[in-house]
Amino acid sequence: MERNLEDEEKKVLEVLSSLKISYKRIEHPPVHSIEEARTFWQGTEGAHVKNLFLRNYKGQHHYLVLVLAEKKVDLKKLTKELQEDRLSFASPERLQKYLGLKPGAVSPFGLINDKERAVTVVIDQDLFKFDCLNFHPNVNTATITIRTVDFEKFLAWSGQKIVFLRLEITT
């Protein structure tokens, strides 16, 4: 196993290993946004994914939205598609409580920490046009590239409710 990995990342790599999912790991300085991360994408294959952690107005429903990095999510439209009252970004405290993550490290691998399966995963169908996908391994100092079919295997293992949508590119 790699040297000096944070516990959050070790946990992700152990789950991937237990599922016999191979990955490529790229270490980089901490990044907190897609714009910062773009500078480290040279030479990586596959789609880069934007991960948004949202909550409904009353705070009883939480969503992890996975979308191509180039896309901007229209929250009003997404609210209607999910038949919610209103969606907004969840607080850092909620992110920690439900996915065990810090801002800047939001990732579907945070589902490892959602033992209650309280988070619904919303996936942009366009992600499945790519052979590989890139995510943070629950820390923002590395990126993991895995095959899309292996990501599907991970999702099945996690047991979350999953909603597939075609999210339009908005400007």
C-alpha cells in the first residue's frame, strides 16, 4: 500500500481491494474546486466528475450528485426532477455526518461511511459514455481513476438508492 496515506484514503483503497477493483492513483497538492483540479488532469484518462452534496429544504433528504465536471447543475431543474421542495448545498457538518467527508473532498467513496444508507446517489447518465472515471479517494490530495464497470460494482456494494438522470449542460 502507498506510503503516508490518510486514514480516509486507506479505507477507500481497502474497499476497492476487497472488491478486486484495480485503480490508478495520482497524488497532487490539495485542491478545493474543479478549476484547481484541472491543472493536474494532464495525462489522466476518462471523465472527471463533479460531486455535489445537497439537501432538501427540510433537511430530511440528502443527495450526492455525480455529474461530468464540465456541466453546471441547474438546482431548480434538479429539484423538479427529484420531486423535492427545494435543494441547496448541505453544510460541512452534514457532509461530515452523512459521508464522513470534508469540503473539497466530496466523492462517491464517502458512501463507505453512510452505514444508514441515508444518502441518495444521483448520477448523470453521460458518465457511462466513458471507460474510466476519476474521483477523489475521500481526500483532496489524490485522484483515483477506475473503470466505469468497476464503479458500478462499487455502487452495487454500497447499497445506496441510485437515481439516473440525464443532466443537461447549462451555461
